[in-house]
Amino acid sequence: MRRSLVVGNWKMNGTSESVRQLVDGILAGLPQGKAVDAGVCPPYVFIPQVAQQLQGSQVLLGAQNVADQDSGAFTGEVSAPMLKEFGCQLAIVGHSERRMKYGESDALIAARYQKAIEHGVRPILCIGETLEQREAGQTFDVVDEQLDAILNQAGIDSLRHAVIAYEPVWAIGTGRTATPDQAQEVHAHIRQKLAAQDSTVAEQVQILYGGSVNADNASELFAMADIDGGLVGGASLKVDSFLAIVQAAGENS
Ligand code: 13P
């Protein structure tokens, strides 16, 4: 049985004061005794502050990206050993905003993923198609290609230490969510593809859905057989909506 996981991707939002309040609120209201893990991915600069606030709690801490190198002349990058030192257990890799707005390639994303795995930081690998690709009937091909880049570089076994997030680009920040059936169809496809290489890994890996998840639609999404939780943007910036989503995942696990 897979545990549910809900991770907040705060993207480039917050001040030290708003972050303090958000984390306090999450800690105060987190559902107890449910089979769900919650995590937050603040902007890098807030990681030390959030790590301190989360001390002694079960809430997981993650970064929004991770370097493809350990150290050296790589201006603007933050490495897995650095994240580890500051208590990060998770790192998002391959977010569509990184792919599309910053030109990150499948190869670079695979190298970032590999570094996270190597240093014991659990990557949350984001994959998903654009609207144009969906309308052209290319959804499965696109996610297959994104997954193959990872499988070829890091191998199927690496997914024992990773999480996948299916995030259709057209559903991110648009208020337009994939229907539970649309999301389930892709999640099942991903699991099937992995099962061709290793059925245990396919069965165990958590596959999160991301794209306009909110307190109102979370339950029906998480009720689907292959959806194990969510990667949440906008709705993770408010205590009440984030907690409601975590609660919904706990009830569906
Ligand atoms: P929204 O929940 O704001 O659509 O963002 C989803 C996302 O990109 C999570 O990584």
C-alpha cells in the first residue's frame, strides 16, 4: 500500500514573515494519525528558517530544484550536499516552469535527478504535456520521453528513492484541473510503463498529481487508484487550503 504525500511548491513567493506564519499554521493544524505525509518546498533562501521551524515535526522539507554538480563554478545553482546540510529531504526536478521558462532539457533534468539520488535527497520528478501536445494526442509519448531520459540515466531502481509528479502544463496555475479520469489515465500509463521494467517499483512508487489542486477538487482526484497525493502550487500558500488538501489525501489513503 502506498502512503499518500502532499507537497507544497511555494514557487517564488513569500517573505520571512509570511513563511513563518504559513509554517506555524501548518504545524498547528496538521491532521494526526493519518497515512499521509506533508512536505513544503520554499524558495532556497527560506530553507534554513523553515528547517528550524520544522524541527521535531514530521513535515518534510524540500527544495524547488537541485544542481547537476556537487560544487564549483556554477553561478546560481545549489547542490544536493548543500540541501542535505540544511535538512532537505526532497527536491523538485524537471518542473515545467524550469523546462519551459529556463530551457532545462531532459538531459539536464536527468543529471539533476541523479545528483539528488546520489546524495540521498528524494527527487520529485515532474513530467507532463502541454495543451498543444494533449490536443495532438501526444500525451503518452511526451511523458514516456521524459521518463525515458531518467530511466536511461539513473535506472529503474532509482525510482525506489524518488517520487513522480504528473503535472499537465495546461493545468498549472490556470485554475483548469485535469479531471480525475484524465489524470488517472496518465498515472496508470506511467505505472504500466514502469511495470514493464520492474513491477515492484511500479507498484511502490508514489505518483502525485499537480495542476490547480485545491481544497474542493483534491478528494475526487486522490480517490483515483493511481493518484497518491498532490504537488500543490497556489493552494499551498494558504494554511487552510493546504491543510484541507492534506486531510483529503489522508482520507483517501
Ligand atoms: P498550481 O497548483 O498553482 O496550479 O501549481 C501546480 C504546480 O506547478 C506544482 O508544482
